Amino acid sequence: MASVGFQVIGVDKDPDAIAICKNRWGSQRLLSFIASDYKDLNFDPSYFDLVVSFHTMEHIADDYHFLKSCHRWLKTGGG
């Protein structure tokens, strides 16, 4: 997504996974990475136009809370 002009923030709670991503893609101007559990993220409400999650919910005990967080961070009309 960053390669076609979107500002992208990658999040993973595993610092090793974030280190690999930074090493591989850290030079891309529109791409940044955060090592954090989603519960500790402090994005403002309606911060994102789009929230994408891959292979996340099977690792989260409270998937409802995760989806509520994603919804809170998503702008009205966002995807």
C-alpha cells in the first residue's frame, strides 16, 4: 500500500517481527512500524481511512474488543 502512495503504519506486538519489517521495508517513506499490543495503541478516534488486519483475530482472546478498537480508529465512511 505504501508503494502506491498510502501512509501505512504496521503494528505487531512481537518486537522481533517489527525489527524484521524495519530491516526489510524501513526505507520506504510512507511506511512505519510500531511494536505494541493493540490495547496499548493511542490513535485518536477516526484516525484512519482504512484498517487492515491479517492473521490477527486468531491470536486475540477478546476479538470483540479488537474490532471495537478498529472501529473507533476508523473514520466515518472508512473501510
